[in-house]
Amino acid sequence: MPDLSVNLAGIQSPNPFWLASAPPTNSGYQIMKAFETGWGGAVWKTLGVPVVNVSSRYGALNYRDSRMVGFTNIELITDRPLADNLREIEEVKRHFPDHPVITSLMVESREEWHQIVRDCENAGADGHELNFGCPHGMCERGMGSAVGQEPDVLATITQWVMEVATKPVIVKLTPNISDITEPGRAAVRGGADAISLINTIQSIMGVDLDTLVPQPYVDGKSTNGGYCGPAVKPIALNMVKNCAQDARIGLPISGIGGIENWRDAVEHILLGATTVQVCTAVMHFGFGIVREMTSGLSRYMDEKGFETVGDMVGRALPSVATWENLNLDYKVVAEIDEQKCIQCQLCYIACEDGAHQAIGLPEGNGRVPFIIEENCVGCNLCSLVCPVESCITMVRRDDAESVTTWSDRVAAGTAPTSFNDQRGGGVGHYVPEPSKGIGKISR
């Protein structure tokens, strides 16, 4: 059997699946239940000066038959006394000494940071996650993402924590910033042992068209919240990749964002994460989803020949290039399996109106679309909208030998350097036609 155990910056865990700091880690009861179910570790819901949370707190984005593809919350940090949380941390560690408990922390002054770190370590915490990512409520008070968006402040507070911490320190980054690597480098300057990302994305989930109030509704008003769930996974993967590729960071990563199953987790790991943290999927389906995650990961590792999770970390990074270094000679075209086609013609509509007019319809009574190869640019749109699995596939048509990149063309002096250079070669341009009051495309 593959070895699922991991070590993140000195924090040993029986598997890479951690609960993220959120409502599912609000109490010792929940975390012990999660560990019994199979979760490797947990990041306690953010501790600090307890707040009074509002009612209601959550909103969701549904798409067709899918519930909660996106999720938002306006909940803040713990509303429970610090003493209660510390007592329960101690209890959890007594019953589950081999499962890491990480405390998520958010306070203000240097003295408060020193005190809460010491208190948590005395209670048995295995590490600390500094919450510099919360995008609502706390940031208006100068905490959360207000710190994460100011790299120098982030570095300073991290240094405060490192002055007293004897356990590993993880800095949690906010995605509400133009370049995620900036706070990542600041974490390095502050002396952090690891980073975690992404926190939730600042958002308005939607507006009730009857009351004209955004959701969630709090006595006739609302506010922006933190967006998460399956829909944010592509954003999270890109930011994990950015930090993993940045030589100036070089810290272990705990990946967060859109993880619902073992495949999602593996994607994060292949792009540089050592552990993964899950919240929304547990709020939707419960702690039991970890069973599928662990069995799926184990099966995948066995099939691919990975003996440890560490063997997988970052293995997809060499395949990520800048656009300028992609092969311009690579050519694929769509191919329709007539036996699988259900004749819905959605591929034709999508290509005709939204892409390159590379799909035609037969004359007469036939309804199975066909590919016009000379028009097909291999954009994949038809295969993505097709409701039948593997009915439309992309087939390679180049000679598989030639490789030319945009960088090659620039170096050879053959790349267009101005707008006028790009107008030749049969590219259409707009010509006014006053008699009809509209324009036409001239070739």
C-alpha cells in the first residue's frame, strides 16, 4: 500500500487531508469526530478576541442541477471564549496525539500575538496558521486580508509570532491581491515555515430580485462575503502553482480551494501542495467524504507507481509554461463519433455563434453535425459543450516533429511587431456600407 503520511514543515500527519479553519472545526467534538472518520489533521476555527456573529450567514450559487457550486459566508472568527477552545484543544490532543491540530490565529498587537501563541502551544497545538486572508468583517478592523494585502505588515506580524513560537508557523494568504507571490515572499521575510492558500475571495453572491437585498439577508441589509466551493478551484490551483514556481518563496504549501474529492486533492498536490485543506465540501456532504479521498488517493498512487505523497508534490510544475513557450505548430481538430451523437446540435450552435464556424449540418433530413476541418482551430469548445462523454474528441493533425514558439519567432524576427503587420494574410477588416447603415466583413 502507498504511504499516505506527509510532513509539512515539521508537522507530521497520517494523510494529507486536513479540515480548513471554518465552521467544521469550531469545536473539539467536531474535530474528534472528523479524526475518527479518517481526517489527517485540522486547522481550528480562527481564535482571537471572540466576536458576535450575525444571522443569517451563508449564500450559495447553484448551476442547473448542481447545488452549491459556489458558496459564500459572512461569518467571522470564533464566537466562543478562548478558554473553552484551549481546553478542547487539549482534550483533542489527549485522545488523538498523532493527528495534528493547527490553531488559526488573528489578533492585533504584538503582545496579543505573543500571548495567544504561548496559550495555544501550552494547550498542545502542533502548529499555527496566521489568518491573513479573511476578506470580510475582520479586514474592516485592520486584520485578515487587510494584513495579507500589505506585504510589509504581513512580514512584521509574522516576525512577532516567530519571536515566541516553538511550533511550525503557516501563513495563510489572501487571493484578494493582484500577485499572490508578493505576500508569499513577505512570509519568507517574516520567517514563516510554510504558507497556505487560498483563503476565500471577496464576493457578492447575488441579489434577491424581490427584496433588492443581496444574499445572505440580515434584517434588510447584507455585505460582501468570502467566496469558496468547487467554483474557485481553478483560481486556487493557479495561485498554488504561482507560489510553488517562485524561487523566492520555496516554502512548503498547504493547498486550499474547491477540493471535493481525491482528484481535486491530487491536482493541488501535483501543482505543489503537500497537504490539502477542505471546508465547503464537508459543510455540504459531511466528514464521510474523506473515505473516498483516502481510498481514491491510495488507488491513484498505486496505479501511477508513487510510493509516497511526497513523490507527487509538484510533479505537474514542469508542464506549466508561459504562453510564449507553447508550440504554435501543434494542431488538433475536432472529430464527432456519429454512433454516440444524440443529434442535439449544441456543438453546431456553439461553434457557429461562439467560435469559428467549423461545424456544419447535413442537407435534407440528416441531423448529425460534421466538422469543417479547414475552419477548425482546435479550440475544444464543441467537445466541452457536448453532453455525451467522448462523443467529440480532439485529434492531432500536425506532423509531431515541428516545434515553433512565439519566443522563437521573436528571436528570428518573424513575429508581427505592430498592428499593421497583423492586417495582412487575408485577415478580415471592417468596411462601412452606408447604404444599409451597417458594416460588412470584407476578405
